[in-house]
Amino acid sequence: MSTRQPDTTTAPQDARADAVAMTFEVTTLPVADVDRAKAFYQRLGWRLDIDFKPTPDTRAVQFTPPGSQASIQFGQGTTTMKPPLQGLFLVVDDIQAARDELIGHGADVSEIWHIEPGEGRVPGLDPERRSYFSRATFADPDGNTWTLQEITQRLPGRVEMRHSGALAQLLFETAKRHGEFEAVAPPHDWWDWYGAYMEAREQGSTPEDAAKDAGRYMADVKHVVVAST
């Protein structure tokens, strides 16, 4: 990913306000062995969303990395793409921790390297720990290659605000679910429960699972424990 600041001189920043929302959600990976690829991504700890056979000759498998808004799909009879894909980016806020975790799950991750302006690729972490500079790579069994990139601060304009209608809908859902928790829980700050619930929902959890996650967070972190009946 480029480290140069985007050029906004050709289009006003507010020109996107009326644009139709287009959320990028899924990348399709070419794989030779569906079960082998499924086992690899399960071993990494990615969430299995579907493993579905709509017809006897087709199969679709989808995984979502932890905390990701986008997913990957692969399967049988779903693509004529030739492997491998290169330059699939996984953004992390601590590349050392992410690398250690992936290695712990069996991935063969390269040593960390960084981009040095004027020099190119240089071994080791960026000395100043600048956002976008530090990277590492690993591949799945079909050679589809992922790049870990440490980003702690986004370039201006990179992160868009959530659409107000979608945010309002999530807040309404959160309030309703919190009401169920509040009815049986000791006194607590509602925003703690809201934060945990909304984070879980944004990471792909169902409302039921998000409510359980929020309850665990309140018990483990805030020591607000609902008495069992």
C-alpha cells in the first residue's frame, strides 16, 4: 500500500457524500483442494461462516479473519481462477504479536521487514514504528500470499464515518439487547455493555453471541456478574 498521502485536489472531500454505498465484502481465492484450504484457515483461528453445497458439483466455503469486515471464499466449481493470488493484505496494529500468533497456529511467516524511502525493502521493524511501513508475509497451501501490514494511524480521509441510518439501527438493536441484560444485572454503566456488544456485532457475531460476549466482558472486566438462577 502506498505511503503517499492521497491527492484530493481533483475532487472535493465532500463529493462522496451522495455516493451510493459500496461495501467490499469478499475476495475469492483459487484453491486446488478445498478441504486442505479449509483446514489451513481453521487452524489460523479464522471464523468459518459457511461450508455450503448448493449443487452436487459446487461448494462454497467462507472465512472471516478476526476483526475483519471482509471475508474470503473458495470452493469447488465456483471459479476458473488460477492460483496463486499475491498481495492480499491483513492490517494489524501490532505486527510482532500478529506474527507470533500466526506462527503459533502453524503458519510459516517471514521475518518482519520495512519499507525505507529511497532504499526499498529493509530487514526488521521500522525503527520509528511508522504506520504502513512494517510488513511480513505468509502463504496458504495453494500459494495465495498474505501480507501483514502494521497500521496504527490512518492517512487522512482513509476511514469513512458509518452511515447514520446503519448506526441508528445498530444502536436501537443494542439498546433492546441491553434492556434484557439490565433487567437481571447489578447496577452498571450502560456504555460498557454497549461498547462490548457493538464491537462483537461489527466483527460478525450474531445478536445472541454478541450479547453473550458483552455479558462475559462485564463479568470479567467490569466485575458486573449476573446471578445464576
